Amino acid sequence: MREKTAQAFFEQLQEGASEQIQTVAIDMTTACEIESQAHCPSDEIVYDVFHVVANYRRQVIGERSVSIRPTTCTTKRPPASSSSPADGCYCE
């Protein structure tokens, strides 16, 4: 869908208009990047802030939230054997 939208945009430009474009602001999809490079190969591509932040949240913050474990144990039971944790924490 996005590839067709980007392609349609460039097809609607008047002849010679793409040569006047110096910078292309796009979202972070491969389709937009491919179409922009195909029609404006020497132009600078910049990504809109919304998609940069969304990508950051998804890749960096999302990964960190998966790797962070609680600092306090919410599942404490008395040790059942000597191989049990000393503090009785059985968090998974």
C-alpha cells in the first residue's frame, strides 16, 4: 500500500518537478525510501520525527523493558530445601 502511495505521488508530479526537489521527508518504510531514491536519487532523505521516536521506543525501550526484572520479589515462600534460594524468592 505505501509503495503504491509513494509511487502515485511521484507519478503526479509535473515533468521536471522531481529534479527541483532537494530533500525528501518520509516515514521509515522501505517502500517510501525505495521510491524516493528511484525518483530523486541525489536528494537527501530525512525521516519524520514521529517515526524516528516510534522506532526508538519499539527497538530500544521495548528491548529494555523485556530485559529488566523486578528489584523486589513478589512471590516469596519459605525455602523447601537447602537448594532453595536463601531469601526465599521464587520469581520467574
